[in-house]
Amino acid sequence: MTKIQLVTNTIINQGVLPLYYNADEMVTLEILRSLYKAGIRAVEYTSRGESALSNFTKMLEIRNAEIPEMLLGIGTIKNVQQAEEYYKVGADFFISPGFVPEVAEFLIPKDLLYSPGCMTPTEIIEAENLGVTFIKLFPGNVLGPGFMSAIKDVFPNLKFMPTGGVDTTKESIESWFKAGVSAVGMGSKLVSKELMLAKDYATIENETKKVLEIIQALNNN
């Protein structure tokens, strides 16, 4: 199995991709452990602050020492320089808020999953033509499940995941899966600033378990 296929399968199997960033290294690592305890095996860390690279490097160390089956991806990749930095430290997959052709050309030949944010059929076609197989629909709250329903038959070979605006409720998650997505990305709705500030790792773990249970129930129906 290729690395791209492994990452794709892992995200689809859990049905949700949690994403977060915290400037504090210890908070970052404790959230990672909480998500793992909840049953998560792929996480996106977003490159949104000065300590992102050093925190992510530490996450990889902890992963290798404690939770080797966890896949660690990096988000908010906007250029090749960023992709190269995180490639060097060993990121398992890469996600962008938009489609960056140069990043696709850098990563895909290395058998590394690149999931770009797209919000038009033109962007999705461009990404597909460069070998992208996993599309992030972003921002999900602007596009809505109706957009996914409208385009899914045009792109039968692609997997889709909305990020932004997906709630932890059954109704929100179900509306996206019924529209045809393979997974949902969840940031602040799951790992909220309030929970991070309170260092309430138990609630993060429990909320994540609930989301996984909702998705499992939907998949079993």
C-alpha cells in the first residue's frame, strides 16, 4: 500500500480529521495524547504561529516514542518553502487552505498526501489534473452540503472532506456524509480555544469519542 493510500484510508476510517494549533508545546502534546486516547489515528496540526514547526517536531518525537500508529499531518501550507520544512522533519501528510500547484508537484511524486482547499469546480479540476486525490472543501460553512451534492458525480475518483463550519452534532455531520463526503475536518468546534485555555483534555477526549461514535453509527446504517 502506498503512503498516500494509507493516510487516505486512515482518515476515511475514522471519518473525522481533528485539527488544531496551540503556541504552548505542552498543551499541544497533551491534546495529541487526548485525541489518541479517544481513538484518533490521524491529526492535522496547523502551521499558524511561530512555534508551529518546533511544536510539530516535538509531536513527531512523542509519536515515535509513545503512539507509533498516529499519522501527523501539517495544515495551512501556503508555499513550497513551508512544505519543504515540514517534509524535512517528517510530516505524514500536508493540507492547504487553497490549491498550490507547486506544493502538489513537490509532494505527490514523494508519495505524500496533499489535500488542497478548493471551493470551485475549476480548482478541483486543476488539482485532480496534478494528481491530487483528496480534496478539502474550504470553507465548508460557505459551500455547504448542497455544493458537495451538486459536484460529486462530476468527480467520481476523488475523496472530499469539508473543513470549517462542521459542528459536532449528529445533524451537521450527517448532512455532509449524506451529501457524499468521505470525512469531515473539525477544528475549533472540537478542540475549542476555551478547552485549550482551560487545559481540559478530558473533555476534548470525550467530545472526540462522541463524534467518532456518531460517524460510526452513520456508517453502520
